[in-house]
Amino acid sequence: MTPRRLLFYTHALVGGGAERVWARLAAGFAARGDSVDFVVDFEARENLAALGKAARLIVLPKGHGAATFALARHLKRTRPHASLSAISVSNLKHAAAAALAGRRDRAILSYHGFYESEQERLSNIGYRLTRPLSAATAATVAVSESLRADLVDRFDVAPDRAIMLHNPAAPDPFPASVSAEALAARAPLVVAIGRLAPDKDFANLLRAFAQMNTPGARLRILGEGPLRAELTALAHQLGLAGRVDLPGYVPDVSAELAQARCFALSSRKESFGLACVEALACGLPCVVTACGGPQEIIDGPDLGAVVPVADADALARALDAALATPGDPTPRQARARDYTLEGALNRYDELIARVMAHARSPA
């Protein structure tokens, strides 16, 4: 296949799951031989390693307006076969830049979170403009069926323009096989992963953990965010001091998951659930709330349990059960292989080919 020119755009390579996904996809296409520009609004290092060396990192000028015009000039000059953006505010600026450059028919937008998670003003505006943005560009990607349905039902995106493509979430290299005996022999450690923000509802996880009956159980929440002080205070209030760890952002979670007996996800809304796949890849039973994407991943009892959102009692019972009988890791590791980078690249490749086939603007 003739190498293509591709452009990936997001706000920065900060320590979020969507940013890591975007860097991995860009690096994957570059490794396949495509010429890839990875464009950001500002420099950040948390997920820089995921981008690798083959893709070119381009930093736009400061300010939303200046960045949008600079992106438009870059699109007009380099004429990529397709340009792809991730996250609401980047989708808004990408669509505007593509229109200015006369390249809307090569622009692909992707949504990685529900509207409720978009607290920043411009991101909020971008989300509310999803319908016209989707109509004006080549394709709109949602990372789960739950998110796709939300875009169609809540924001009136045309169903034939909304495409579900799962994230590349399985670790690379993939973790070694785990035996049921080895998993059951681990200390009763529950690991949770996510930004310390309201939508992750770690406060409910702490309340559930305070009700658990498993002797010696510990909870480790990996992530950083604005609710650190509040969650630390709640842990002390619930008498959990010494049993709960909040070590902050951890770039490689595999080593932490390799120590755990169970994984927990307590979110109110979650568009996909990267951490679920990472936990499955390590063979862990996953106890998740029915918050969107995670219950699409944890779709059988051999993978874990799904409990109602904000139900501390149900969450506590499910976690106690998972720690008591963690079960067979084999089907979980097999399920995680449904979300490999290679599979995601193939699915995005098909979408890019369709966009290229219908585009009128030159490449």
C-alpha cells in the first residue's frame, strides 16, 4: 500500500486515556509506513512515550484562535489524505480549521467522553455543536455503543454518520498468562484507576470499601486530580487510614495490576473503560458500575460483575465476592485481546479508506 499522509490532533499528550489512545494510533500508523503529523496545542510529557519517534510532533501557537488558523494553514499546505481529532474542544477547532482549509471532506472527529465530563467552556460548546460539526465533516467516531447512542439520541447526530470504533486498550507487550491459583494467592488488594474527578465517583468506592468484610483488604486508587484532598479527608473520616493508597498518576499501571486480586471501576458515566481492558489483560476480575462503556466490555460473569451506579452496598458485596473467589484469568485475558492496537489500526484503516474514496479535496 502506498504510504499516506495522516494528521492526528488533540490538545496535548497529558496523562489521560484518550490522549494515550491517540498517541498509540498515530504511532501505529507511522510504524506501518504512513507519514504522520501529531499536532497539539501545547507540550506535555505524560503520554509522550506512547507516540514514539516515527510520528512528527507539531506544537501550535498559544491561543484557540491562533492555533485554529495555524492548523488550517498546516492542513492546506500538507494536504493529508485524512485528518483526525480527539476530544470535544479539539474536534471543534479541527472542524473550523478543515473548513478554512477547504478540507472538511477529509476530517474525522472522534468522541472519547460523555457530555457530562466536558467541564471546560469551549469543550462544552464543542459538544453542544456536535450535530452541525458531524454534518460538516467526513465522519464521527464514538469509542463505544453507549457513547454512539448518546450522540445520536441526545445530540441528534445522523445515525449513518456516527461510527463506533473501540479503543486500542490492550497493553503492548501483552502481560504473561496468570493461573487461577496464583491470582487467588495474592494479597486482597483492589486497584482502581482514573482521574480524581467527580465523574469517577471514587467517593462512592471509598464508602463501599468501608463496608467490605474481606479481612486485610486494601484499596489503591491510581490517578491525580482536583479531588485529592477531599478523597483523602473522606478516607480518614471513614476510618480507612492505612488501608487506602492514593499514589498519584502512574504511567505504567501493569506493575500495579500485577499485584492486585481485583479491579474496581466506580464511575457515574464512562464512555469506554481503558482501565477495564488493562485489568482484564492482567487476568483480574473487574467490578464495574453500569455507567456506559464498561458493561460492554465486562459482558459475562467470567469477566467480573456489573453493579448499579452510586450503589455502595452492591459495590461492596461484589468486591467481597471477587476477592473471595477471583476465578479463572484465562477468559479475561482472551477478552482483552479483542482490543489490541493491531485490531484498532485495521478498523481505523477501513474508515480512512472510505473517507479517502469519497473526498473531493486533493491529497
